Amino acid sequence: MSDAEQPTAAEVRAAAEAVKTALDRHLAAVERRSGEDDPAVHEAFNRLAAAAEAYDELLYDRYDEVTPFEIPGGEDELPPYTGPEEPSALSVLIRRDYAVAEPQRLLAHAQRIEAADDEDAVASGTVHGALGLLFGEYEPDEIASRHKEFGLEEGDSTLWVTASDEPAEPGEWLEEPFEQVDPQRVVCRFDVSAVFDDDLDDDTDDDLEDALDPVLDEDEDLEPLDADR
């Protein structure tokens, strides 16, 4: 970031004051909470998280320093829920990504599907045609469990559960099924990604190094054994 784009010291100070205010309001909300899922506490938490993140960014941009605070991820990354308290309908949105790792395996499987149907179609001669046959023959959950058999490699996946006041009318959203998703009506979401495994491996390696550090330090202080003893 150039000097012209850097925040001023006054802006950093104002962000710090915003964190203090948000911290006080969060404590007050916790002290007055009416139960485990008090929306006032949830809102105060989100405001504190946003203030802390803004301060952290300005502090780094201005002084190249960071705070020791870490905001929990997962469901807290979603905006505050504003949907119905007692939803009468829900939608489940699923995205699963795959790579076509073995095209020949995919094509061979599609050809077996065509042969079993005893048709003269030649859709299995192309990858996109083979994919159409595969997803027409099997349910998505079965493909997910047998993806290697079909020459596919799993990528990231996510599942969102959204709440609504009433069921949609038949055919209402078919033209644009994913265009009107309101993040503030997401009840919960479940994400699967290899990046989470990498983070876990990194944390495990760091923990192992921390555990070994005292042992290594002690070894450094040991005198070598005298071969004549």
C-alpha cells in the first residue's frame, strides 16, 4: 500500500475506540441475555467481530502490526440470521465440484449404460455426453460415493439450508434456481474442502514442533560423551 493510501493515525485511533465501544456493548448484552440464543448477544458479537477486523486491518496498513485476536470461523462467517423464527419451509442448496480425472474410465462407464439401455445413441462418445448419461442414470449422492469408479475426482463442496415463510409455488424458481438466495436466511451450512485438511496438517506440525522444542533445547545443553570413559 502506498503512503497516499495508508490510513491516518487518527483513523487507526478511531477504529480502536470503536472496538472498545463494541466490547462494552457485547459485555452489556451478555450480562442481560435472556437465554443461550439471545439475538442481542449474537448481534453484539458480530459488531465486535467487525470492529476488531477493521481495527486489525488499519493497524497493519498504518504500522505493520497485528492484534492477537482471532474471530472464530464457520457459521460465524454468515451474516446475522433474519429469517422466520418458526419457518414453515426450507430449501437445501448443494454444490459439489468434480474434476474429470480419467476421461476414458468415464466414457467406458457411459458406454455400458448405453449398452444396457439397448439404444443406438452415441452420447457416450463425448465427455459432456457421458456426464449427461451418468447423472441421468444415478442419483447425485450415489455419484458422490462412487466418484472414483466413474473417473471423477472430488473438489470442494458445500450445503446450505435456508428457511422461508412458506413453500414456493410449483415452478416458481426453476428458471433461476440459485439466483435469489438470501444469506441472512441460511440456518446452517456445511463445507468440505481440501484446504481444511491442509490447515489441520499445518496445525499438527506446529504442535509437534512445539512439543519437541523443549527436548531439542535440552539436548543442545548436553556435553558430548567422552569416548575414553
